[in-house]
Amino acid sequence: METTIAPPKAPESGQTAKPNSKDDLKSLALPEVEKKLRSSPDGLTQAEAEKRLAQYGPNEIEEKKANPFLKFLTYFWGPIPWMIEAAVILSAVARHWPDFGIILLLLLANAVVGFWEERQAGDAIDALKAKLAVKARVKRDGKWINPPARELVPGDAIRLRLGDIVPADARLLAGDPVEVDQSALTGESLPATRKPGEAVFSGSIIRQGEIGALVYATGTNTYFGKTAELVQGAHTASHFQRAVLKIGNYLIILAVALVAVIVTVAIYRGDPILTTLQFALVLTVAAIPVAMPTVLSVTMAVGARLLARKQAIVSRLVAIEELAGVDVLCADKTGTLTQNKLTLGDPFGVNNIAAYQVILVAALASRADNNDTIDLAVLGGLKSDQALKGYDVLHFKPFDAVQKRTEATVRDADGEQFKASKGAPQVISALCANGAEVKSAVDKAVNDFAARGFRSLGVARTDADGSWQLIGVLPLFDPPREDAKATVATAIQMGVKIKMVTGDALAIARETAKTLGMGADILDGASLGDSQRDETAAVTKSIENADGFAQVFPEHKFHIVDVLQKHDHIVGMTGDGVNDAPALKKADCGIAVSGATDAARAAASIVLMTPGLSVIIDAIKESRRIFQRMNSYAIYRIAETLRVLLFMTLAILIFNFYPLTAVMIVMLALLNDGAILSIAYDNVHYKNEPEAWNMHVVLGVATVLGITGVVAAFGLFYLGERVFHLDRAHIQTLMYLKLSVAGHLTIFLTRTRGPFWSIRPARILWMAVLGTQGLATLIAVYGLFMTPLGWGWAAFVWGYALAWFIVNDRVKLLAYRLLDGAKKETGSGANVTSTLRTDTGLAS
């Protein structure tokens, strides 16, 4: 694909030369590219960059947004809208104009509510995307700054480091070769080596190395055609969404089956076919959970906004639900459990080498502008700012996860060259000629430091002959976060096992775990396999029981997650580096911690903007609250569908009487669906254990409440007809008001496992219910599209519904007691979770 810069609209002096379309800026000699871009490795001035930004536009691909009107029309297309539209047509053909108007209103209301709520959820996701925008390191006016990547322009000089997503097409400047992951562009699984002068493309990831680059194409002119997509759409169905949709399918099948019975009997009895079909369609529409997708999206969007206020940005909305079931959280030690604020201790010098010399050599192998915590701690250990004066760093190789060390080529004040390196002690020892000779002394120093919670850094330099000599060990202390111990204790109380995952030595990991009250059963990463092999039962058990893992490599993290998932655990994983990306993607809920690389953020489901573990615990709590709200809605929806369908079917079959008209059914559905959206804001208590979708309990409690509702409805029907001798028209209004009031009172039963008063409902919920039921009462009292009932009978219905509400609350408590007892008899823990997932078709 040919990539060129779009020609300027009106070339003027000082602007870049207009490139010819035949010029290929990704393969021309670098000096020619610099000439055409009117730029250099020193970059542009801010004024020139702003001029080019106006000329070429932002470095982004503008998403094609659907026409709002056309999007609105899609809400009139699909199985449920078709059924409502068919009912509208049948009403018009039968000249039932009141039915026609109200059913048409239902159709429009469903479309308006669905369109509005989806638009609100989309706006929430757009706001989250903005917070996750990639930033770039750019040289402007001779200084390095970090503007958003969308402000890059052709000619900008940028710096690419380990873990960065390349923000625009660029040519590499002088430096060492880098490893680039281009799988998002080419599908190649292995990183490609790119040398100075070669091109790297927008969307690829720097896997190893660090280098400068000159931007030559941005936005729509890039090879990839768009920047890396950090935030995924919320279209992937999670465990919980699939379970809720399964409930929806169950209700649809139930509704169609019972309505088919009604239609068959009506035809047998010789009822008018048009009226029967219209009634059947309306009843089916009322029974189908039309509001379920809307309630889902609203609840998740509300949860995402709440988490965003706590500095946890959700990039995949369904991750909120997955978090509710997390029972194992694999947490990075550095920066998550600890402060990531390293302080330098007293160094160990080999053969009595002075401590300041060890620090000096380590400082020469550090770079301040990388803003690396280890480098900053080492440089902070120098006695003065002038300590490095007289030394000239000719070449610097940054740290990477493969070599596990940094290296610098240095020229001193006398003009002599040598190399300095710092890194993992075992790596430095293996590098040095005197490694075997000083091994025992170095090992003792490392172990002594580790026993005190210090991590060690080996330091070496080359001698006059050019051979490496190990000169000492630096101790670095990363204190635990002040809130870490309390957060770990809270997680344990909530049924979440936190497993520390660190590349540090065993002794350090044990000391840190002991300090935080996590337990000291730490496994050595070297004892673990990889994802290509299945672990033995013994090793699997040790992974499940371990409190943490030390000396781990990236492949170990992926393997740990894989083993735990295969044994029915829902796993959360935190990470920050490019090499953490596979494990973050693999986990049920990947969490990129504060300061994570672009690659880690792209792989994660949740991105933390502040350091520490406490925000993750807040996210778990919020996800469990969301689960409770959805659980309440599911039970309510099933119970109400059963109540209306069974009552209608039995009344028609046994008494040959339609207890509700089609208009009444439509108004019932309209008012109920309108108010139930407020459940997304309800007050709930999260459970102190991971949530599992228990279909037996949900269906059991819903069925019990549905059946008691049918009994109550027939009780009122009996009183109206046999005791008070009301005519059938008044009985229909009586039953409409009863089903409306009692139906909405049911939400106050299903929202708690204890007595209905055990958790105070949110103000918005009870106001929504009172508002809709006040309207339903006025409709019944004054007879809008039905026979007027009067205030006396309305008060009687309210009293009757409230009395049954108290009875149903006791019945609910009994149902929970019986169902929970049955669950305990069948087993507990992961086995039950596995069984329930299998029952609902959710086995992983």
C-alpha cells in the first residue's frame, strides 16, 4: 500500500514541500524523507506543528457514525416490533381504535426508550475512550513533551519505548534495532526486527528496545488506516448476559406456548378470529421481556460511570459483570501491593569496593529521562548532582524482559571507554568473568537483603581488557502501600483470594506477603510449566493453594491464569507491561494498573488511573451490586410473566372470560417497563462471596411468587364476581388495577433475600413505582379506555394487594430457605458453581 502525505491546500513559504504521489516515504532514503518533510531528528517547533495540524488534520480515523434517524428506525425492525406492528394492523382492521392508539403508543415508547438509553450508553463509552487516549513522546522546540497522539503531525520527532503502541507511521532514527509486534496489521505472531532507517506502522507494538522515529504519515494516510483501538465495544456476551438472555428465551417460549393454547381454544369456541389474534399478539408482547436489553445496558452504563469516578476506566462493559464472579485475583507486587517508590539501601561491594563506586557505575547504566523507578532510585543515591560530570554516555541499551539488564557504553574524563551494566543479580553474575569466584559472597548479600524485604540489583563494569567484572549489589526497598494490608484483608472477607505475582526473589516475595498478611506459601516460577503442557494434579493443586508466585516470567503468568480457569475459577489479573498483555487478555477480567504501557491497556478490560489495589476491590463491590440488581430484575420479570400468562390462560380456559382487554395488557406492560429502568440505581448490598448465576434459586423463587400471584388474582376475581356481584366490565378494571399494583410491589420483594424492609430502596425506585401506580389508579378510577372503578374499589384493591404483599414476603423467605437447603445438600463451592454453569449452558 502506497503511503504519502496529503498535499497541502495552499503551499506557502515555511510549509512542507508538496510530495509527489509517486514518492514512497516509507522506503526513500532517510535524508530524502527529512528533506521532504522539512524536519530533522530535532523535531518541529510548536508553531510549525500547530500549522501542520490545521493542514493535515488530527492523527485519527473519524468513526463513521450512523444517521440518528436511520438508527431510530431500526427499533421498528425485528421479531418483537413485528409482533407489535401486526397487533396495530389487526386493531385497525377490526376498527378497535382505542386499542390501535395505545398499542401504537407502546411501539413508539419502546423505540424511544431503547434509542435514548443506547445513545446514553454510547456517550458513556465515548467519554471512557477519551480518558484512555494514547499519548506520545514528541520533541517540540527542543523539549520532550507528552501530547495526545491525535496531535501528531508529519515531521514530528517521537520517542518509542518498550510497551508503546506506535502512534503513527514513522521512520526509525539512529539507535539499536527494536523488536516490533505487527500482529494487529499483518497477522504475524512473531515480533519483527526493525533497524534504523526502516519504517514502523501505526498500531504496532514495541516489544523490545527503545529508539527515536520521524513521523511521515498520520490519520487516514497511515498504512494501517487507523490508530490502535484501545476500547472494545460492549458487544461480547458475558456469562451473566448469556444467562439473562436464556431467561428471555424461556419466557418467550412459555408465552408462545400458552398463547397458542388460548388461540386454539378460542377458535374451537368460535370466537371472532381477528379479535382473538389481536389479543394473542398483545398478550405475547406483554409477556416478552421487551425492556430486558435496555435494563442491561442502562445498569452497566451506570456502573461504568460510578467506577470512572473512582478512577477505574472500564474499556469492556461486560467486564463489570465478570468481576462479580472473580474468586482469584493475581496481583502484581510492584505498584499494586507496594508503593513503587524505591529507596536505595547500603550497597554491598565485592572485595571491599567502596559503596559510592557501586552506585556510580549503576548510575551510569541508568537514564533519568526514561522516568523508570529503578533508574530514578539509583540516580537519587548519588552524593551530588555533579557526580556524573566528566562521564559521557555514548550508547545506552534500556532494560527489557529478555535480557533483564541495562547497559551503557561510557567515556570518562581521560578519554577511556568502558561499559557499565545493572540488572538481575543472576544475569549479571552469569555475564561476569569473576561471577563464579564471588558467587558465594554475592548470594549471601542477596539473601540477606531479601530476608529484610529488599530486592537486589547486580552491578558490573568492564575492565581494561574489556571483560565484565561484578563489582557489587544494590539493595532497593519498595515499601508496601499503606492501604495494602487492609485491602488484602477486605478481599479475603469478600471471598477473593489474592495471589501475589512478582519477578522478585522468593525471599522478598515471602517477606512482602508476610507483611501484608497474605500467607507465605510462595511458589518459584521456575517450577511452573507453560501453556503448551497440562500440569500434573499435584502441581495444579499447589497453584490453586499458593499465596503467590516469585521469579515469574510473562509466560508463567499466562500459564497460571490458564490452570486456574481450567479448574473452575474466575480469574482477575493485574499487569502493567507489554509482556503482561497475553495474561491480561486471557484472564476473565484483565486489569491494567496505574502507569501501564499502552499495550497492557489495550489488552485489559479495566484500566486503573490511580495506583494500588483498593480501587480494584471497589470495582468488585460495584460489580456485585450490579449483579444483585440484575438478579432482582430477572426474578421479577419471570414472576410477572408467569402471573399474567397463567392467570389469563386459566381464566379463559376455565371461565371462558377475558379478565383483561388488549388495551389493559398494553398499558400494564407500558407502565411496568417504564418504571423498572430505575432498578439500575437501586440500593443493594453486595455479597461477601463471588457471585454465581444460580438458575435453580432464580427460577424457584420466581415460580413461587408467580403462582402465589395467580392465587391472589383468582381470589380477587372470586370476591368481585361471587361475593360483591360485580359485572364483568367492572371486574376487568378491578383485575387490571390489581395486576398493575401487585406487579410493581413484586420488585420490592425480589430486590432483597431477607424481609422487604431489610434494605431501603433507592428514592428513584420507589418514586418511579409510586408515580406509575398512581397513574394506573387514576386510569382505573376514572375509566380511561375501561369501565370506571371509583375510589372506593381502588382503595379496596390497594388494601388487598398490600395484604398479599406481606404474605408473599413470608412465602419468599420460605422459598429461599428451602432452595438454599437443597443447594447445600448437593454440594458447595466451585463444584456447585460448575454445576450451575452447566445447567444454564454456561460451562467454559
